[in-house]
Amino acid sequence: MTAWFQSFGITYEWSWLIATIIGILVIALPLMLAVAMIIYADRKIWAAIALRRGPNVVGPWGLLQSFADGLKVFLKETIIPSGANRGLFLLAPIVTFTTALIVWAVIPFDYGVVLANINVGLLYVLAASSLGVYGVIVAGWASNSKYPFFSALRAAAQMVSYEVSIGFVLICVVLYANSFNLTDIVMAQKGHKLFGLLNGYGFNPLLFPMAIVFLISSMAETFRTPFDLVEAESELVAGHQTEYSSMSFALFWLGEYGNVILMCALNALLFWGGWLPPVNWAPLYYVPGILWLFIKMGIFFFIFSWVKATVPRYRYDQLMRLGWKIFLPLSLLFVVIISGWLMFSRYGGAA
């Protein structure tokens, strides 16, 4: 696109800037629309599981309900508690929303369809997504209220606990793909198992347990049920969001659901072939790769909603035990097993 703008006589610097801004908007605007629609889908799935109707009044089949809710919060007044730290109080939702967006810069939607195809894309995802906890912590502290403060403490412990196991799971994927580049990781999954018939590390018996650990940990990272100890409306009212209203409250929701979509994309990219069809069969490649990716993301989002509608919230000690006593030793064990297996199968045991 940069070269196309240069053909009109625009300098390289301005061409690159315009092309980058357009690329950002092409990702960010559909993402915001997707957030609105998955909130609707979330509510419909919960309703179906609970034998209710869900949104069905605003627009055909209730499709415009999320937009009506967005308009409502936009027209409401932003109330700042008198004892709050005003600057940090307003900064927290912006941090949450921004960190949810910047990760998408390295997410490939198809081969070559990525804003920034950097060699350390997976490290960038891990670093940028982990910054989201600062929005929760700052919101909890700046609100000058007990419930948000407890939420901030829980968020810090929860994020640290599950990011450790996620890190070891990603090491397993990197060892197999021999790259931190997300495009290379997806392409390395082509014809991975069953004599080249299946695309995806999830079909590998050594990596399938890590796919399950990553799926559960991604729910914990995004504070989804049964790991919603940060919000915990039964005892913390709404956690870090308790004192927020209007668009500042909406930014937290946009950031949360943006992270949910991101984790669905990462589950598909890292373990289930991303934009590749599940079976390495030539006719299936006529289906656009981005469509395969969206189908897989939709399946994972359904799993997220299904779990939220059916599984009760963990106690805090159960949350910590799962992260530190089960997932951490398990993921560390698989790092050792997978690295040992690759040493003998790929490198012939040569150190």
C-alpha cells in the first residue's frame, strides 16, 4: 500500500504513515463492531442455555441491542468520586482499552495479511497483553474504595499466576515451530499430523494437553467465568468497575471483550492451524483463509460463553491452586518432555 501511495508522487514517509493509519483503522473499526456483536452473541448463548429468549426487541432479533446500550452509556454523565485520584481514575479505562487494541498489530488474519509481521510477534503479544492488568490495578487504587481495591489485589495475583503457565505453554509451541513469528508458527502446522493430513498442533498428542491448558488459562487472563474473581459481583459488586459510569465503564467492557476475541484468535493460531483448513486437502484451500480463522474463533468464543453460562465461580484458593500447583508443574513438565523429544527426533540427540 505504501508503494501505491508513492505512485501518486507522495514521499515515502507520508506514504508509510497514511498506509499504516489505514491498516490500523481496517483492524480497529471492524474489531469494535465485532465486540458489539459478540456481546449480543454472548447474551443469546447464555439465554439459550438458561432457556430464556435474550435480547429480542431492539432491531430484528435484537441485533441492535448492543448499539442501544452503547448509545445509553454515551449519553450518561461521567461521575468521578470525590475521594478518587482524578487523573488515574480517568486513565485506567483508557489503558485497558488501548492495550486490548495494540496487540492486534501482529495478529495475522491470512498469509501476509498482518499489520506488522515482526519476528518476535509472540513475545510482543505476551508483553502487550500483560499490560492490561495495569488498567485494573490503577482503577482499583484510584477509585479510593474498598471493593475496587480488593479487585486490584486479586487481579495482580491472578494475572501473574496464569501468565507463568501461559509462558511455558508458548515455549512448547515455539520449540515445535522454531520461530516466534506468528505467521511462521501457523505455516509450521501445515500437514503436521497423520501423514500430513491434519493442520494444527492441537492434533499432536504432546501438544494437545498444552492446548487445553492455554484455553483454560486464557479464560483466567481475561477474567471470564469461572475465573471472574476480579469482578465477583456477589461480593465485590463489580470489582474495579464499581465506581465507574458512562463511557469510562464502556471502555472497560470494550477492552474485556477485545481481549476475549484476541484469546480466541490466539487459540486458533497457536494450536489449530489459524487460517489453514483443519484437513490438508487441496479443495479446502479454495475457502478463504480468513474465513477458516473466523470459524475457529467463533467455536472458541462459543466455548467461552458455554463455560460462563454453566460453570460456577471458583473460590480464590481454588484459583491459585489450579494456577500454581497444577498448570505450572504440568506446563514445565511438558517443556522438558517436548524439548527432549525434539532433541532426539529432529536433531538426532545432538546437543
